[in-house]
Amino acid sequence: MPYKLQFQVYQYPFYPPLQTRYGIWEQREGIILRLSDETGRVGWGEIAPLPWFGSETLAQAVEYCRQSSTEINESDFWAIPDSLSACQFGFHSAWEDLQNPSPPLTTPAFSALLPAGEEALSAWHSLWQQGYRTFKWKIGVYSLEQELNWVRQLAPMLPQDAKLRLDANAGLTWEGANQWLAVCDELAIEFLEQPLPVNSFDALLALSKQYQTPLALDESVATLTQIKYCYDRGWRGIFVVKPSIVGIPQDLREFCQQTQIRTVFSSVFETPVGRKAALKLATELSDPNYAIGFGVNHWLKAEVLPQCQV
Ligand SMILES: O=C(O)CCC(=O)c1ccccc1C(=O)O
Ligand SMILES: [Mg+2]
């Protein structure tokens, strides 16, 4: 039975703009998909590319949607190339939603994304009051000296049962990573995400064996193809999974079940459409010992989110 495809490109601003090692990110752009079948069932999906992480660009995703026929079949969902991993996720999640639209029952706890730099020293407090117990702070944004100084203030001021994880977004040198990890061990940091660039796999593996603080790969494992590559080369630390760019959800389920990898699921600032699909997968597959990185809604204003009406 064929499905009817409709899609709409969206964009919305962050409030405030988001600062990471890659610079300032002002707005999110993506595509909302709507599938329907002849019996009247409807499924929603979202393509939320993250090109600097290695997914396709928005333009490539739009091109793929445009050249798709408005009548598509199940076999088309499986034929989306691995180079379009955000499209794979968007189409498959729309198709899964059409077949079974129920939301996840109980989602794991969320980690709240703090602002980079000194602002984190005050920003955690209202997030704590909102109920967050795990916080993530971006590093590699300011100088090493400044950031080490701030983290030595931040970690001890958090309540006893709070956890703090750090994300370097591939921005440290070998020496910098060693300096950071020595401090992470001292401060009992929950884990350090992607200290070194994607092309430094051997160095990342070596680092992961030298310190108590666990390491998580993120940029290195943006897609399922990359997850498999790093697993085959011996990575047994944490894999950050960003469902929206990982590829086909069913393939990820099968890989996780076969290998029992340790995963921490993470948002890419999807709209509620992509978020629902990502949370469903996170509820099924994320390691229960770690909060998932979906505490990001304080960076968005509900009023500007796109309405799901294609
Ligand atoms: O995972 C989280 O805790 C929050 C989301 C996050 O940090 C993120 C969001 C968009 C793009 C990249 C990243 C990242 O983990 O590097
Ligand atoms: Mg990260």
C-alpha cells in the first residue's frame, strides 16, 4: 500500500543563541514530514540535519524530499542512502508513527544543557529548582585556564546528588585533554564527551584507558556507520547517540541489542515532532545509568516553534 508524502521546511531562532566551540548557532532549520495512507492513518516525522557533525545539509535533505514521489512505498524507506542519515531517521520515524502513534510511557531523566563559560556558575540554580539533577557544560569555548578555573568553582557548588558532565566538542589538544582529565578525576565528573577530533580515534582510545573519568564519543559516532566502525575498532566507552542524525531506527535497535553498547541519547534541538520520535528510541535503548541530553527546552521559545500543519 503506498503512502502519500507531504513536507514543509521550517526554521526557528534560539533564545538566546547557542554558543559552542563551533561558534554561535542562531537558528534551527529542518523539515517536517507527513505521511498518510489510504485508510486515513497519519504519521509525522522530522528531518533535523546537523551538517557540521557529518549529517547531510538541509539543502541535500530538501533536494531528497523534492525528488521523492508524493506516493511512496515501504521499499523507498529502506532505500534512502546512508549519506542521508537525517532523512533516514525522519522518514522511518514518520512511518513508525503512522503504524504506532503512541508516545513513550516513561522517559529517562534529562540532563540540562548549561550556558558555556562563566554564566554556568549561576544558571544551574534555576535548572536545579526545575528538577534537573544532571548538567552538561560545554568546554573548549574559552581559554583552558579560564575554563579550568570555572569548573573548579562550579563542581563543588553543585548539591551532593548533582552530576556534571563536560562536552569538548572535539576541541582539545592531546595536552589539553590530559590536563582536563586530571581535573575531571579530581572533581568526579560524570564523563567527558569528545575531547579530541573525529580523526584521532587511536588517541581517544588511549585516553580512555588512562583516567577514571569515562569518555564518551559524540562527533565520532554521529551515524550508525560510524558507531559500528568505532565499536569494531574496540571502543567500549560511552556512545552518544543523536537519534535525529543516526540513521534508521530499526537498524540501531538491532545493533544495540546485539552488542549491548553503553549509550547516552542526545537532542539536536528538534521540534516536538522529532523530539517525540527521538525520546521513543531513547526510552527503548538509552543506558538507564545516564540522564539523556534532552534538557534543552530552555533554549527554545514555544511560541516560535513551527506548527505541525503541512
Ligand atoms: O546532549 C546534550 O546534553 C545536549 C545537546 C548537545 O549538547 C548538542 C546539541 C546539538 C548539537 C550538538 C550537541 C553536542 O552534544 O555536541
Ligand atoms: Mg557532544
